[in-house]
Amino acid sequence: MRPLWKGSVSFGLVNIPVRLFAATEQKSVHFRYLHEPCRTPVEYRKFCPTCNREVSMEEIVKGYEYEKGRFVVLEESDFARIPAETTRSMAIVDFVRSEEVDPIYYDRSYFLAPAETGEKAFHLLLQAMAEAGMVAIVRIVLRSRQALGVLRVYGDTLALETMFYPDEVRSTAELPAWNRDQKVQENELQMARQLIENLTAPFSPEKYTDEYRRALLEIIEGKIKGEEVVVAPSPERGEVVDLVEALKASVEATRRAARKEAGRGRRQKASAGAS
């Protein structure tokens, strides 16, 4: 992997040289827009309506629209005026417990690796944070934007989760009004608790797959091979059922699934023992 950023973690008076790498990648199926009559990919051009012509990247500058239709232009020299230590330093502001940070603040994930001269200091910070059970709140400039982040232990390295600032998280007061005074019966609550208990399992991310992407790729593969694609019909919407009955049915279904899974496990063990 190629580093996206090189700098240092500022830990008190200690500066730890590090490199930043993308921790995730999107695997969504991407499409190109085609012109329907001729199937030619549609082009997206940078076009100036005043000069009535296409423009090259060399002719484009960055403008901030402070009022509708009014801009100030920022040159590269303006960005260069930002102190270098600010743009190349990940400053630890506070240490907090991870459960204090609501996941709604998380934006993107990155891995950190030490530079050649920072391995010992990097390992020291990693081990100290692991033993303390703490995460670090940091400030870092990425892509010309100062970001807030959480530095945390991830396996045998450190990970950075960039964060939204508080004023970037919308208030729940903006949601449409709904009746929050619904009365829940004790038997309904008991069934819901039972359903949660039956569905409780250790978190194993490898068991979760993108079923939509898999089905979409199968359709695409079928079209490539010239096969006829058969789409399963959507289930018809049934009548609204009683909440308790629906919960009972869900609880029983999860019980049956658990018994089936347990039976499969016993058969596999028996087969392994026989071999």
C-alpha cells in the first residue's frame, strides 16, 4: 500500500514519525452512463459557459463562494502560508475511554505504521494505550482540511478514525415528529427481550456479506455469458399481524435455527470423529 500522508504523532514532547494508509476500500458495483442509441460512454466535460468552451485543469483555480455568485480565489501560495508543522503533525489533544465516543462521529478509517526512525516510540505509544484501555483524540490536516480524529489500538498497530465535528452532526430535533408516548405491554417487551437473546452472538464480521452486490454481479455475469436472467418475484405484502404474534413467531424461528445449527455441529463432530 502507498501512504496517503506522512508526518508525525505529537505525543507530549515526543514526535513519532508515521505513515498513514487507507484502511478500507469500497467494493460497490460502479456503472458508466451510456448514450442509449449508440451505447457510447457519456463524457463529463469542464465547460465555461461565459467563454463558451472547454477548459483545462491548468486554467482552473479554487474559489470559495461566500455569497451567491460571489467568490474569493485561493492560490497555492495561500495554502502554503499554513505552518508546515500544522499540516504534518497529528497532535494528541486528549486521552479518553472509547465508550465515551459515540460512533456517529466516525467518518473514515486509516491504518498507521511507523517510519523507519520511529518504530520504538510507535510501539511504546501502542503498548501504553493498549494497557490503559484508552483512545486518543487528535487533530490532523488531511486534504487541505483540519480534521478531528480518534487514534486507537487496532490489532498490532494503531488506527485513525477521522471524525465529524459536533456542528456537522445533525440534531435529532430535525426529524419528523412522531408519537414517542407509545405504550408497550409487558408481554410484548418480554418477547422482544427473548428475540434479542436468541439473536445474540459474538461479532464475527466475516459472516456478513453484501448479498445485493453478489446478486448484482451474478446478473452482470449472466448478461456477459448471454444467458437469460430470471428475476425472482417480490413477495406480496401481507396483512398487518399482531405485534405479539409476530414476536412469538420470530422467537420460535430463531429457536429452530439454533437447534438446526446445533444439530449440524454435532453431525460434523461425529463425522470428524469417525474419520
